[in-house]
Amino acid sequence: MRDGGEGPDRDPELHAGDIGVVAKLRDTHTNDTLSTKDHAIVLPKIPFPEPVITEAIEVKQRGEEEKLSNGLHKLHEEDPTFQHEFNGELGQTLIRGWGSATSRSSSEGWPASSACMP
């Protein structure tokens, strides 16, 4: 499909400079290359800079660690500059991003029922 400004129009091909839309892709992520089977190409990956801010977060209630982990994984899929890890030495989940706005939006962007608490 091609976005013509008045809504999407079906178009069988795109040319350089065109912006296309593909609906209902199930297993695609940032840095994936889409091409035809007959003319397969793979573009180089975008190198993302390392995060500069680290913050610790914790679950609101015991037993919600898996819910927190799943949510953090989803955030990383949506924003590859966002990183997270559990630090066993500190006993804390650490999130890393490009500034306080990244970590704040990560925790504030969760629904009220979420497991995340800065």
C-alpha cells in the first residue's frame, strides 16, 4: 500500500523515495529488511548508540517479576536504544536509556495495573 495523504492506496510496487505501508506483519523488528524471495537483499544494521542514563526499577507487588520482564522486553523491541537487565549483585532490575525522559516514559507509559514502579 502507498500512503497518498488521503488514505492508503493499493500499489503493487514502490520506487526510490516512496513510503509504503505493510499491514499485519507478525515477526518483524527494527533493522529487518523486507524484500522479495526472488531478489533477496539484507541491508546493514543500524548501529544504535549506547544508553547514557541508568535507573533501578522494582515491581509493585511480589510475584509480578515475570510481568515486568515481559513488559521490558516489549519496550526494547519497540525502542532498541532502551535496555534492561537484572543485576544479581545489586538485586535490582536496571533500565538504561537516552535520558530521564526515556526511563520516565518507559515507566509512565505502562498502564496503572502494570508491574513497573521507578
